[in-house]
Amino acid sequence: MAFECQESTEVFKNLANCSETNRFSSNSITENFEPSKPALDCNPKKGISSSCSSKQLPPNDVFSNVWRSIADLPPALISEILNCLDPKELGIVSCVSTTLHNIASEHQVWKEFYCERWGIPIASAPSGAGFSDGKSWKELFVEREYRSKTFLGRYTIDVLFGHTEPVRTVFLLASAKLIFTAGYDSVVRMWDVEEGLSIASSGPLGCTIRAVAADTKLLVAGGTDGFIHCWKAVEGLQHLFDLKGVEKQNTEFRLWEHEGPVTSLALDLTRIYSGSWDMTVRVWDRSSLKCTQILRHGDWVWALVPHDMTVASTSGSDVFVWETNSGTLVNVIHNAHVGNTYALARSRTGDFLFTGGEDGAVHMFEIVSESEEPSVVQVATWIPHSGAVYALAFEFPWLVSASSDGKLALIDVRKLLRACRRSLGKRVRDFDQNNIEPPQRMLHGFECNLFSVDIGADRIVCGGEEGVVRIWNFSQALEIEQRARALRGIRLENRMRRRRLQIEMNSKGGRTDQYSVAAKKNPVNGDRNGVWHSKRSISSKVKR
């Protein structure tokens, strides 16, 4: 992400205005300054963008001798001011001066920016730093923001064979570079992301596996028999999980309380979430492996996504938001889709929900929590598919949907968001639905019925009725684009060089001399006509 230092923004102007108005003399302050009259009239609700007024300054020009700037404020106050900025504004502030560059670049808010969008990095470093290689949080953020453009570039496709029947679910564990897949053949398979090779597979579980979820400590799979099949990670094992129980015994176990097929699963640090066609969502404690909460619905549960102390679920055509500890229903979106709401995704901050349904539409909702009772507002709608949307996955800023029409839709939601820090939360721009951009990219090449999809930093994984797993690899997209731009630059430079030489030759009259010499050697109405007639006469003699 490039920051335009020349861009004229309110942030830059107001910083300059505040600097100009902060003139004062230390001697005159003690004599003339009245504590009851504030020096600056700043609106705290607008953060750094608020205007600084000199209307209430003390008389007799008490701020006349010494220049003061924002850098002279206490560090704690500067930190609070910078917390009110979004990444773009913070980057612009860092271009104002060397002092502000040092303050803004090293500010801890860059860590918050990164974690809000993509979570804790795979290899975390000591506090105040980025990774162990010395990168700051700002450098990590800018690099990741730049890499987010990869899904508009070129890609390669890897096809993973191994399943003998349709694939119902895929899960990408990016931190361990693993993919987990399962389907109608009742086998859970584990794949290496980089090599595209099968690492291990479980034994037949005796039912269709419709949901898989994993982290670095636990793998869970749910099927039509109502059981949740679980594998604990084996310490020291390169690929974490021993699916066949060869390396270590007692790492596999099962949970059972659902009375119908398990359709959705999710994990957080302390809980397991499961949704079922028995019209319930169950919350399990990971340490005791006991069900601690049952959230009852009025129809089959199709999908769920937890965040912090809440969990969102879809049942029938409705979307529900629950408080996990108490089991209280916080919000309901009635008739989110025409027909069933099959797919659900959520931003990492939990403020935004994405739904996909039987009508082929994808909706975006914002959870507004300003009042005592949070409300849900629909923000945008896309209809990229001609069939039902079966799966959604979100990795900032990309939302990817998989449909029964055999297509994947990639939607960039970055332009719909306006980040505001801390107490201001996030707000969605007031967009007219007619101005919402269509999906930035459609990926084709599948047969019908894509059942599941997941997305990582530079890969998209999907599975469907074909019985194969496809990996769309964008890891080299930026490098390919850079090489293509370099080649285009070389071609343009050569073209301009030839043009300059041509202009120089024309200015010296070289081309005129060449034309005159060529005309003397080959007269148009002289030898050429003679040669033509001689050939004609020869050919006429041959014909006779």
C-alpha cells in the first residue's frame, strides 16, 4: 500500500492549522492566561480531523513568540490522537515531518490494524516489534496490504485427486500450511498446501462428512451420524495430526449429543461450536469436552460463525446472533434470502456478516452496537450466481463465494468500509445500491455444484461434486506482474529510442538523401518497365 504524501487531506491541513495557532510565550502565560478559557477549541468526536480554533485564546497575544507543534505534546496525548486515524491517514501524517514519521511509523496502532484485519501473525515476536527478522508492525501491515492485491493477478491451478466421491467440505489451516477435506466417501484427508500432496487420511468414518474445522491443537469433523469426530495434535509431529492413530494412541475421540446430521463446525480458543439439522447449535467446552450451551432454532441449522462472546448462525432463511455465555438471542435477520440461507461468513472484528442463499445472492450486513440493543443493517447485495450459494469465506478484503453454477465470485469490500478508531468504531459508507461494484473477478472451469470454499493469504481452495479439490495459487501473481511491467517498460523504452533516432534522421535530412539515391538506382518508369516487358515477352514465347 503506497501512501501519497502529496495528497491534500483534512489531516494534513488541520495539523498545519494547529501548529500555526499554537504560538505562546512562557512569560505571558503566567500573567495573562485564564484557566477557565481553553486554548484550543477542538471537537474530540472528530479526532485529529477536528478543527482547531483560536477564538477563545487569551487577549494580548499571549501565544506570539514561540512556535509549538503536535510533536511538542505529551507522548500519551500524541498516542491518543494517532489512535483516531485509519491506516491511510496515519501514513499521510508520517510524511509531514521527520519527527512525525518516527512517531507514526513506530506507533503500536499498526499492530492493532494488522490484527483487526488478519489476526495474530503466524510467528509472533516480542511486544513492540513485528517478526523476529526485525520488521516493524507498519512494514508488516504495508506488505500484507500490498499482497492483498494478488487475487487480481495471474494464478496456477493445482488439482488434488484422492476422494472417490463428491467433496462436501474443505478447510485451509494457513498457519500450518495444511488443507483438510472430506465428503461423501466418509474419509477425512490432509494435504500439504505447498506441494499439493496427500499427507494422511483417516479410516472410513461410516457417514458423509459435511463439516471440518481445525487449529494447531485440535481437528474436528462432523457427519450425518450426529457424531463429532476429534483428533488432538501430537506434539513433535510435523503435520500435527495422526489421523490413523499410528504414532500415538488415544488422540482420537468422539462427541455426541446431536440428534441429527452435523452440518457446521467452528473452533475458538476455549470452545467448540457445532450446528445440526436437529435445529440446534451446541457450544462445547474444549477442556472438559462437555456441552455448556444449547441454542435452539426453528429450522435446520446450515452454518455458524463465532466471534468473541457471540455466535452467528443460519436456520432456514433467517440469520441469528447469539450471546454465547447466556444463550440470549441478540439479533435476528428475518428472511435474509428467498429460500434457505446456506452460507455465512464474518469479518475478523465481528462487525460485518456475509450471507449466501438459495436465491444466488450474497448480502453484507453491519452489526451496529452504538445503542443498548445492537441492530443489524443491510449494507450491500450482489447477485453473481445463477444458482444457490453454498459456501462463503472471507479474508480481508476479499469475500469469495461458491455456487451450484460451478463458479467462484471474488468481491473486494474494501471500498465499502471507512475505518474509524476506538470509540468511533467502524462505519459503512453511505452507498447507493446502484453504485455497488460487481464482483471484481469470476473464476470458472468447474462442473456444477461447488459445495465448499476457503481462502488464505494467496490461495483459494474449493471442492464440489467432481470429487476433486482445486487450489487456485496466486502466490506468484505480484512477481509475474512485476516482470510483465518490466518487459513493457523495456519495450516502451526501445520504441521511444527508435522514435528519437527517426526524428534525428528526419531533422538532418538523411531520409531525403536516401530516397533520392534509391530513386536513381531504381527508376520507376525506366528499367523496371523494361524488365517487366522483357518477362512478358519471354512468357508469351513459352506459351506459343
